[in-house]
Amino acid sequence: MLLFRLKRTLKLGVKSLWMHRLRSTLTTLGIVFGVCSVIAMLAIGEGASQEAQEAIAKLGSTNLIIETIRPPDEQADSGNVETVRNYGLTYADAESIRNTIASVEVAVPIREIEQEGRYRNRKTAVKVIGTVPWYTEISPVQLLRGRFLSSTDMHYQQDVCVIDENIVRELFTFDEPIGEDVRIQGNYYKVVGVVGVLGKIESNANFGNNDVSMVASKGSATGNVYIPLTTAKTRFSELNYTFSGGSRRAEKVELQKITVKVASIEQVLAMRDILDALLDRIHDKKDYRIVVPLELLRQAAKMRRIFSIVLGSIAAISLLVGGIGIMNIMLASVSERTREIGIRRALGAKRRDIIIQFLTETLLLTFAGGILGIILGSLVPFLVTYFGKMPTVITAGSLILSFGISGIVGVTFGLYPAYRAANMDPIESLRHE
């Protein structure tokens, strides 16, 4: 009996909506676009957040990165003078960290130089990274072919290099790079290995700000070329000249980064304080900063939650507007069907039956819009990824959330029209023309 009544109610609801197909379709569009916007915005936000977190995680949760920063400009002498500013991390800093802090497992000094790499008639912008053989212990590089830098290369200042896949693609195309020479600033470096692309994080020299959005920024270099730190010290000057007005200024920086690895996550925050205290005694000015990827990862997770809530709330407004449209149409439907309501009440229909009938029609509109919205909302992130080259992630939670909200909106905004229809006076309804 219950199944029969439910089937009859659904049949009447579909028939009533089908009689006003255009009006029902336009009403459903509000829910369609509302659900679509919720899914699409959450997918875009989730994709951007995961990309940022993956980039931060590549730095290592047990790593600490000390970066050179330019201290505030000091007052310079006027006139045609040449001044040299010496600041930033030094080789002595790396030795002090490695020799005086027992809990440091690995300390990797890094020097970075933007240059132009050439192979035959091809050239591209590269980032030369002078580093040590144990660099692979703190960075997720994956050796694809050949070998990485060795202690022999370091000791004898060999002119060898390891390149990443981007350099292979730009300079060598279909040639085998192992054993070939790359020319950088007039010197030739034999390629001894190829590593996997690290991702955007390595191409951002300014990373370290507490702004997670900096993770996604990309430098001008095509890829990385790794050479022994001793070779970089010999081949590339540590002085950088700048001209301002009639004066020439030189800046001397030995190292751009020192990456420190500790044994466990629990030691990371304590190690930051230890490193800060050590470097503060060595440096007269604040020309360094300590970046803790673990903190950035936690901050990114927090921002991810806030981002999802904000985007979801904005998109939910579209559902709210769609719900108001449904209420408007259902109220109009109640006015048009006043005589029908009176006849049904005269034949014995209870108020509950009238409420169920109008709620059923509202839910049919809402669920139809929700299903179409899920289909369209799943398509939009795909198009954004394909044409906009932006990562998007559609989660089951966003689908359930958007469909659930649409159902709640349908019930909420359908209750008043249904209640109004049920409370009509049967006699007055029958007199209605």
C-alpha cells in the first residue's frame, strides 16, 4: 500500500512538472549551476592546495633550509666610489653547523648561479647549482642515467655536471647527453648523469617566505645543472656588480643556501632555535633566514581548510539563489492549482498528502538539478586542467556535499509552499476560478 502511494505521488509529480517543461527546466538550472560551482571551485581549490603541499613536502619534513637574504641597505658614500658589501652564508657557516651541532645528520652547502647553457647550436637559461655529493640525501632527486657527483669530483675540482630532464629536452633533444659537454660561461662541463625533474620548488630561489603561494612561482631557468661546489667556487665569481647613478657597487655572497637534515620531525623546531642562536653569534647583521618546510606544510594544510570553506561558501550562495527560485515557482504553482487542491481535499486527501505531493515535486526538481550539476561540475575541472594547465582534484566529499546541500535547499525552500497549499480552505479553493 505504501509503495503504491509513493508510486502514485511520484507519477503525479512528474506529470505536473512535465506540463510546465520550460518553467521546470529554467527552475532546475539554478540548482544545476549551484551544484556545478560548488564542485568546480572545491576541485580547483583542492588541486592548488595539494600542489602547494606536494611542493613543500619535496623539501623534506626533517629538513631546515637556511637562505641568504640581502640585509637592509646601509648608507652609501656619494660620488664615484666602489663599495663591496659582504653578506650572507659562508663556507665557514656550513663547517660550523656540521662540526658543532651533534644532532645534524647532513649539512649541504648550496651555491646557485643563473647562467646560459649551450650545446652545439642550442642554448637555454639554466640554474647552475654548486653542491656536494651528499646532496641527494636532502633532496628528492632521482638518478635516471649515469651517476651523481662524487668526492673525487669535489677534491680535484672536476669539470663535470649532472643535468635534469628539462635540460636534456631543451639542449639535447634526441641526442644522448651522457659523455657530451655543456658550455657555461666559456667552460665545458662533461655530463656524467641525468636526474629526474624536481618540480617547481627547485626553480624558485626566493622560496622561504612564509607565503605558501610562493611555492608555485617559477623562475626563468629551464632546469638545473649540478656541478661540484669546489668547481663552482673556482669557475664563478662570488662578486656581483651593480651600477646606480655614478657609483658601482659589488656584492659578495659565498652561499645561497645551507640545507640541514635532522633525524626526526620532533627535532625540527628545536633545531631551528639552535641554528638561529649559532648563526646570530657568527653574523653581525640579519642576512639569513631559516625556512622550516614542516611549518609551511602545516600552514598549507590550514590554508587549505580555510580556502575550501571560503570557496564552498561562495559557491553555496548559488544554491541559495536556486532555492529561492524553486520557492518562487512552487508558490506560483500553488496559486495555479488552488482548485485542484480543493478537489483533492474534498475527495478525502489529508493535509499530509498535499504537503508530500508538493515536497515531492520540489525534490524532483532539486535532485534532477543535483544530478545534472554533478555531471557538469565534474566536466568543468577537467576543462580547467586541460586548457588552463591548472591541477584540479575532485573528491567524493565535494560530490556528496554539493548534492546533499542541494537536497537540503530543496526541502527547506519547498516546505513553505507545501505548507501553504495544505492549509488552504477546501471550500474557498473549490470556488477559485
